[in-house]
Amino acid sequence: MRTQSSQDKPEFVSFNTVPGTSLGTCGQARRHSTASGSRGPRGLRGQPRNLLQRRLRELENDAAFQQAVRTSHGRRPPSKTSLASSIGRPMTGAIQDGVTRPMTAVRAAGFTKAALRGSAFDPLGQSRGPAPPLEAKKKDSPEEKIKQLEKEVNELVEESCIASSCGDLKLALEKAKDAGRKERVLVRQREQVTTPENINLDLTYSVLFNLASQYSVNEMYAEALNTYQVIVKNKMFSNAGILKMNMGNIYLKQRNYSKAIKFYRMALDQVPSVNKQMRIKIMQNIGVTFIQAGQYSDAINSYEHIMSMAPNLKAGYNLTICYFAVGDREKMKKAFQKLIAVPLEIDEDKYISPSDDPHTNLVTEAIKNDHLRQMERERKAMAEKYIMTSAKLIAPVIETSFAAGYDWCVEVVKASQYVELANDLEINKAVTYLRQKDYNQAVEILKMLEKKDSRVKSAAATNLSALYYMGKDFAQASSYADIAVNSDRYNPAALTNKGNTVFANGDYEKAAEFYKEALRNDSSCTEALYNIGLTYEKLNRLDEALDCFLKLHAILRNSAEVLYQIANIYELMENPSQAIEWLMQVVSVVPTDPQVLSKLGELYDHEGDKSQAFQYYYESYRYFPCNIEVIEWLGAYYIDTQFWEKAIQYFERASLIQPTQVKWQLMVASCFRRSGNYQKALDTYKDTHRKFPENVECLRFLVRLCTDLGLKDAQEYARKLKRLEKMKEIREQRIKSGRDGSGGSRGKREGSASGDSGQNYSASSKGERLSARLRALPGTNEPYESSSNKEIDASYVDPLGPQIERPKTAAKKRIDEDDFADEELGDDLLPE
């Protein structure tokens, strides 16, 4: 049967020979003829069988009917006046009341003429063999090119996001730019093939958003703002207005507070009221912007609204700080109470097994340290930090005295869910007394806390131990360290303090054991790691000490103390090049430390690099012009280079610092004499003789200088010189000294500020070289120079104070800050 066109619609032929009868095809007639009487054709039910047979014979003999069945004669379109059946039903394809009757099949499904001829029944056509292969896709077709390009764009966006999460910001930005370029090519190709409505807006949005984000994290704020503007102004992107919050964040980073607030408010208008959490976050950003702009009243309004709608810890903390900034005592108290009242929403009971059921116990053990539990711990720690910091901030100002303020805060905390923080506030109160130099009150509070539970008792004893250690009372420090360790054996601060007391007594091996135990309990205890490095240094185990300080350097990258100790160990290991390298890092951290600069000058001088040594010595002198060692070296340097006038100013500075030392005034006079200014030299010698009438060297120079100038005072000075020499001989005979020469005895009597003579090789050798220069100044044959073998000790003073050479005291904060609190508290800063 061939396919019909839309104009050649099949229809049934109606016959009106018998009223109520309507026949379709010949096949239908046959089916109806073979059916039983009860299932006869429609309209023939109830007719006599002979009448039905007669009608069928008439149809078989009807040539026109048979011709219509065998040809398309019966498929011609109906006439304009289609005939209705005898029962009023429209025939197939007829239009009645504007509705076309559905067309039906001409022949029954599954039956063909071949079936009538006896062929096998094969409705699925399996006898025709397998289906032909599918037509291969054309790779060069526009649709395939568009799909492949879209896949590449998605891959570039994913690679950009992965690189950004790994910290490779430059690679992430490059990938984002490549995705943007390919996405524009994709849009142009799609417009050529399909209509603009078929453009993938989701892909375009993701590409632009990722590009703007990468611009922002790379601090390319202008490009990020331009990209965000492209997204926001495109009306085809739904809910793009929320991105104005990101634009506000960029303006906040640029300190453009007015525009930041403007865009935050525009983003707030775009967020529906049902999205309550997002609206609260935007309002928090507005509050932080007002605080940074100094508009505390507007910030207070924002945070008050947040605390009334959805109170949270950050909003309560910032509200307390805003009221502190405006100085409203009563509002500070109310804000602190609101902060205390914020619910933590942490159920501690679920981590306690209520029964002996093994299954329940296993579940409880499994959830005790899962991710949810860790998140709850972090939330609780953040709440405690905010509360402690707020209390420390407002306690000194909410009442007439800080003690009364702390008492009020303690009472409020005791009545809240943070009862355990009350003892920590008491410890902070003691720390405040320490900062005010009121040690008796601090000790009284700490001793009172000894009666509390084990944790608080250990903290109080730790702080008392640190306090007595700083006061050089090592017996009391050791006693309280023992109490702290016995109360909490796993307290690393207590173990460190115990090690410090043992270290002070010289038992370095035992001190190292305490430090090791502290590190086993808390591997992040930097005080114990630092002190064990000092202990190994004292034990001359330099390699182990260097390992400790290098590990500590990996933790504290910019610690000047650690860097200096590494340099010091390399110097002890006789590796000056490495010592210089590490001292250069110390200078990069503390560029104005005069002792570090002088140490660098000393090392360069030992290496023979005079120009570098002069540079660092001169820098040290600029920052601290009272170091005799530096002044002596600079004066000797200018003497070596024969710049006598410049050397004079350094020796004059030394004579002001040490006015009882005749050495510096004689050096000034000698420089004047060498520069040819004999009159100035004579006046200096006379002034020195008036101050030190028993100085033999000064009289010898006066005799010689007056003789050369032809002055009459030469004889008087000669008599004084002779008398002093006789007195010197008599004195030497009385004391029966075995010293060879008067210079040594005078050096012992008039010795300058000396230190430990056994410092290190560089210090002693440097002192010898300086003394050699000073002795050689006026000439070896002159009596003044022959007795100037006394030298200033060149031992190195630690640039970081005495704390470097003794162990740190671990009290959770640095001892040199007079803070002995058990827990390190955060600074009074706003959260980001």
C-alpha cells in the first residue's frame, strides 16, 4: 500500500442499500462475514443470516466495488457534499462542525496479502536480516564543532577553579581568560548556525563569573569590577543582582566605603525576604564597613537589627566593640549580655553514652571526633574567644575600677552557659595587676585560684612559677612548677617551667628531659622547642641544637630570636659565611637592631672585608651611638685610613660616655697632634693633666710637646714626671709586683668595662687588633703608646636581651610581655 499525500486522504465508502449499514474494506467485510451472528457487523446485528449472505454476494458481484477495492478509485477525495452514513456518523476524513474525523487504516495491522497466500507470519520483519549500520556522524559538521568547543570551555573553567583552590592564582587567571576567549568564539559560531535564543546562557554566566572571581583574588580589582558589571547589566541573567555583594567586597578592599555600602544595599534589595540568612550576612558586611569607616552609630543600628532578627556571635562581639568605641557604659553591658545569651546550639549530652548497650557505645565513640564534633568545638572556641576578648576590653571602663569591671563580667559569665570562663577571667584579672606592677594583688589572686579544680589550679601554679622565675626566686618557681605538673601532668607550660628551673640550676640533661616531655604532650609548644635548643647548645651538642632551631624556624618564619640563634650556632661551628647569611635574615626582620648590625660588622671584619664591616658598624652607631665597642672600631678604622679629624669625633663621644677613662682623651689629643694642630693638642693634654694629674703618659707628652714648641712649661712638667716615676717605683717595690712594666699594673687599676674574656675567637681577636691599632697611633717609640696596652673587652652583647641566654618561661604568652595567662587570648580586633 503506497504512502498517501496530505491531499489524498483515505476514506470509507458508504452504502445505503440497507438502512443502518456502513461497510469499510473488503477485508472488513470478510471478517464480519466469518464472525458469529452475535458478533455481526454494526447495523446488521439482528438481521436474518440469508439476507446477510445475499448482501455479501451482491458486493462480490459488484464490479464498481471490486474496482474501488483493488485500485485507488476509492481513495479519491470526497466531494464537497460528503455523504453521511445511515446512522448519522461522518465517514473517514469528513468535516463536521469544523472538526475533521480522524483517519483510520485501510487494512488491518499485521495482515498482508502475502499472509493470505500462505507465507510465514513475521510481523517484526526478522526475515529481512540485520538492520543496516547507523550513519556515522560528520566530525566537520557545525553542530559537532559547537559541542566540542563547549566541552573545551567547561574543562577550562574546571581547571581554573582547581588551580585557584590549590593556590596557583596566576594559572587560574590564565585558564579563566582562555575560557572567556573560547566562549566568545562559541557564541559567534552558535549564532551562525542557530537562533540567538539557543545560546547557552548558563555557560556564559559561569565563564564570566569565574573570570571576575579570578581577577578579584589576583587583586586586579578594576578588571573584576568591569566583568561583574557585564554580568549585572545583562538582563538575560536571572538573579545576577546578588553579585553586587561581591562588588561591594571589592570596594571594601579598596577602602572605598561609600561605594561598598551602596552596592551592599543594592544587593540587599535583590535578595528576597524569605532568604533570611543571606540578608543577615549582607547586613553584617554593611556593619563592618561602617566600623572601618568610623561611623559607629550606623554600625550600631545594623548590628542591633541583626541581634533582634537572628543573633549570632560575630554580630554581638562587634556590637560590644562599637559601644566601647562610643563610650556608652550601659550599652556595653547590654551588648555583652546579648553576646553571652547567643545560643551555641551544641548538645553535649549526645556524646555521653547513657546505657551499657554496646551498639550505642560504638555509635557514641564514632561521633566523638567526627567532622560535626570538630565544627562544634571550633564554634565553642570562637565563642569563648569573643567573650574573653570583650570582657578584657570593657572591664576597665564599665566601672570605676578595672577590678570592679572584672567582677561584674565574672558574675555575668557565671550566670550563663560559659561558667568555666569565669576562672579564666580571674586569671586575666591577675595579669592586669601584673601589667600595672601590682605583684602582690596578682599573687593573691593566683594563690586563691590554687584552690579551684585541677585545670585552674595548674594554670595558676604555672603563672606563679613563671612570676617567681622572673624574680630570680628559683626555689619558689620550682615549687609551684611541681604543683602545676602534679595537677596536670599533660600541661606543656608547667613542664616547660619545671625545665626552666632545672636549667637555671645547671642540670641541663634533666632540663632537656622536661622539655622533651612537654613536646610529647604538645608538639606545637614552641617555648619547649626553643629551650631544648638552648640546652643542647649549653651541652655543646651543636648539631642537635641546630636541628631544633631549624624546626622552630619552619614554625616561626619571622622570629628574630630563632634566626639569631641559628646564626650564633653557625658561628660556634666556625662557619662565618652561614652565620652572616642568617644574620642578614635577622636584619631583614629587625633592620634597626644595633647589636645585630655590630655583630655583622664583627664577622665581616674577621673575614677581612673592611668596607662591609665599616658599613654595618656605622649603621649600628647611627641607631645606638653609645656602644663603646662600635665607637672604638670606627675610630681605629679612621686612624688606619689616616682620617684624623673624623676619628676625633668618635673618641670625643667615647670620652663623654666614659669620662673617667683617660684613654679616650689621650686619643683625641694624639689625633690633633697627628693632624698638625699642635696648639689644640697641647690644650687637650693640659686639660687631661688637670683631670688626671697622676697620669704618666699625659705628662710625658706634655714634656715632649712643650720642648718641641720651646715653651717654658717643659721644665715644670718634667719635674712632675720625675716625681711620679719615683712614686711609681716605690709603690711597685711595696707591692712586690711581678708584672713587667707599669702599663700592665695601670691597666689593671684603670681597666674599662670588661666582660667574659672567653667569649669566642672573633671577639678576642678583634680586641687584640683594635688595641694594636691604638698602640700604634702616635708611634712605637713614644712613651704614651707604650703604656696603652689596656683594651676594652670586645665581647658580644646579645641583641635580643637576656631572654636569649636563658630559657623562655612558658605561660601561654611571652614572659617579656608580663603576661602569665594560662590561655592566649586574641587581640581586640574585629573579625573579618
